Amino acid sequence: MKTIKQISIIGGFLIATSLLSSSLLYAGATVSGKVAFEGAAPTPAPINFGAERQCALMHKDKMPVNEDLIVNPNQTVKYALVYVKDGFTGDVSAPAAPVEVDQNGCMFTPHVAAAMAGQKVVFKNGDALLHNIRTESKLNKMFNIAQPIQGMSTQKVFQEPELGIRLRCDVHFWMSAYLHVLKNQFFSVTGDDGTFTIKDVPAGIYTLEVWHEKLGTQTQTITVADGETKTVDFTLKKQ
């Protein structure tokens, strides 16, 4: 005859096993791949700081380049957004952790950022000089804020999904970046190796799109199953 303690242990084991089986059964898919560049890789132009010697001195002998089209050494594209455009109909809530956009060396960092609608976006000034952030948005309320002090931060929330919100600093004419606001959490921005990974995608049929400021957009229809690892590659070329 089993004791109460034994019954409790067995019951707990069965519940844990059930929860584990359930999580494995309904585990989302992982969609990953790369964004390749077709053709000869262009040489990015160095940033012209003009008379802003303070900005140039922050970079010493290594001058930064225009980041609107960066082709990595492995012939892939940096700063391309890949996201689930259509097909997802579930409930979503914005993450509590904010997305950060900094200003370092008179450059926006990162050049391309992405957040969910309703998620906090924190704009920072890492430089010991005046910057301002002006948004060129169509669906979200535009703003223009000054950050004259190093270490300042300003928090904003973008409520409407909107791709390609341009960020500018009017003090330094070359400073430009993009912020994407997505309607779900299934997105990724490519980095130095041109790859992307989107996790926990529920089973279903989706339209996956890549967006790049200079190379345009491209879509693919994908079907994923629970727990599947799916590879999807894109190839972009100059328009």
C-alpha cells in the first residue's frame, strides 16, 4: 500500500511528465537562414563629417562608412529585416524589455532596430555633444527631441505597426537610421554574417518578407510544423 508521500511524488512526476510532453508537442518552429547579395559587392562610402571635428576625432584613424548598404565578407546583407508579414492570427503582447537606440561617435547604433507595437524604445545619447532624434513616420506620431547631455535617454512607445521609420539627427546631417515596428514578435535583423533566426513560430502557413532600405523587399510563403527547424534563404540585388 502506497503512503501519502509516495502518492504525492508519483502525482508530481506524472504532472511534470504531462507538462513536458505538452511543451514538446506544441513547441514552435525555428525559421532561420541568410540574406545573400547578388552581384559585385559595392564599396561603402566613408562618412563625411564636414566641419564636425569632434565627431571625426571619436573614430581616430578608422573612419566609419555609410551603412545604408553593407555587404558582408561572405556576400550577405547586413541590416536586413526578416519578419512574418502574414499568416499569424494569435494573441501577442509586447515584451517588457525595451529596445535601445544609441548615438555613439555621431552615428546611430544600431543602424536598423526593430520593436513590437506597444514596446518601449529608449533613445540614448552616448556622446558628449548635442544630438536630436527626429522621426519620419506616417502611421505613428512624429516627434523631434533634443538630447544635449551625454547619458540622456528618452523613452517612446510606437503604437502602430510601421516599417521603415527613418530616424534623423538634424545637428549632424549624415546621421540616419531606421526603426521597424512590427505587429508580432516574429522578426529578426541580419548582422555581420547576414543570418537571421526567428524562434517559437506556431505551426502554420506564413508569408515571410525581407525588407532592406536600398534593396527593396522580397517574400516567400513557408509552411512550418511544431518543433520544426526550417531554413529559408533570400537573395537580393540592387534595384
